Amino acid sequence: MFTFQPNCYAKVITVDGQKKIVIYSRRDINVNEEITYDYKFPIEDEKIPCLCGASTCRGTLN
Ligand SMILES: [Zn+2]
């Protein structure tokens, strides 16, 4: 059974009134290791397009 275990997590912060997505690492990440993170954001009212191009990508960040 495949379990998605992202090595990063995303968080939305507000800087000067603008929402920013910041990615935090959960652990040490090797060089060339793919950055993955759970697409759980505290805001769901607007879709943020994802441009990562991964085949498993659902196209938005939230
Ligand atoms: Zn993506």
C-alpha cells in the first residue's frame, strides 16, 4: 500500500497583506531528492495553479 510521505509541508503566511506560500522541510532532504509536500492549506477559497509538471500533480496547490 502506497503511503504518501511528503518531506515538506506547505503553509500560507501573510506578509504585508499578501498571502505567501512557504515550504518547510520535515527532515533533511538529499541533493536531487524530489521535494514533496502535503497539499493542505488553511485557505480553500481560491485555487493556486501548480506548475511543477509532475505526472501525479493535480494541477493546483490547494
Ligand atoms: Zn504540482
